[in-house]
Amino acid sequence: MANPAAGMPDPRFLADVFRRVDRDNSGAISAEELRSALSNGTWTPFSAETVRLMINMFDHDRSGTVNFNEFSALWKYVVDWQACFRSFDRDNSGNIDGAELRHALTTFGYRFQDSFVDVLVSKFDRQGRRVIFFDDFIQCCVMLHILTAAFRQHDTDLDGVVTITYEQFLMMCMMESERRWFDVALWTFNLGNLLILIGFMGFKSQGGLQFLRLIAAMGFGLLAAKSWIMNEPGEYLINTLWCVAFALINPLPTSDGRINRE
């Protein structure tokens, strides 16, 4: 429970949550661990883009993860956004439609036309239901805040109109490309783990060993690709070695000619 006086949850409660989320006991929480621990009120995974935004906002030492102090601030941030989301979800549906989003943005001080609000709903509606869920609501509002701040840096006369150079335009495109690479890394991480799990389950069930070890090798290969994208040289080397080991080591036959799967 949150502490109304301090505005922060009880430190012991947060420490317990931190330990449960930090599955590899590294003392820091990665984007993958944070995403698996968050809930958007549906059975779908929490938005990878929203997780990336929050990690970047609270990762003050630029380690790509959040330590306990950073996690504490991030936790309060999510709780505050959750209260905000519920206040604008006037029909208690667990999502926000176009009219509710328009009301929220007006409350925040934005003055957008209905056509632009419709574009926002289409952009952040991942389920094709013309509504926005909690995680995408955070992403929408944070992105608007970031873009507005960037716009105001160039709008020196505050007339709502700016002129940008070609290089500035390319810089914005490169930043968008970097966000997409994070999504690719998260996808390869999840698929890689799935293939490794399938491979090891096959070993235990006495399945086709040759095929299943190649499945596991593909899984480690995807994890190596993820490590390369995220610039994690240590994990890249380890996953690459596992990939090569599973791809090259042949199963040994027993005395009766059968494959030894133990």
C-alpha cells in the first residue's frame, strides 16, 4: 500500500517486489523483467515501447537497467499514472476511448482537433478496438510530452510554428529507428527463450534429438542476436558459445546403435 504521507510505497514492500521482479538476482531489473511484472489490465503483454520509455526515464546511470532506487521512483510513476488513467476512464471499462482521451488531453493543457485525437487512438490501439489500454495510455502521454518539449526548444517565439533543418529531421528519424530496434531485440529474446524451452522439453521426452538440439541452438542464436542489438558483449559471447555447442556436438550412440539421450 502507498504511504499517503510520503507519497511513496513502503520501502519493505518495494524491496520485496524488487526481489521478485529481479529474476536473475543481478541487483538490477532489465526491460524484459519489468515487462513481465507489469499488468495493463488485459491478458496481453505490457507494451515493450512503454517499458523502454520508462527504463530510459529512470535509468540515470545509463546501464540499460534500473537499480532499487530507480525502480522505487519508477514504481511511484506507474502508480500515479494508474490513478490518472482510472480518473479518465469514466465508464470503468478498463480502457479509454476517443472521447475520454480527448478529455484527458484537454485537462493536460493540450488543444487538439478531433481528427488528431482519432489518429492518436489509431496509433496506440494495439488491439483494433478503437480504445487505448493502460500501458498504451502511458506511452501516448509520455510521447506527447517528449515531442512537445522538443518542439518548444525550436519554437523560440512561441507562435506554434517551427522550421527544422534536414539534419534535425534525420535525427528525429534515427531516434525512432532506435526505438524500433528495441522492439526487435525484445521479440528475439522471447522467441529465443521459447525455442530453448522446446528443445530442452524434447530432450526429456525422448524426442528426435538431432532436430531438437538444432531448435535449442536457434534459440541461443536469437538470444545472441538480442545481445548484439542491445550492445551486451558478455551475454553475446555466452549465448554464441551455447549456440555453437548445441549446433556442433553430436549425440553419442549406445552399444545397441540407439542414440543416447541422457
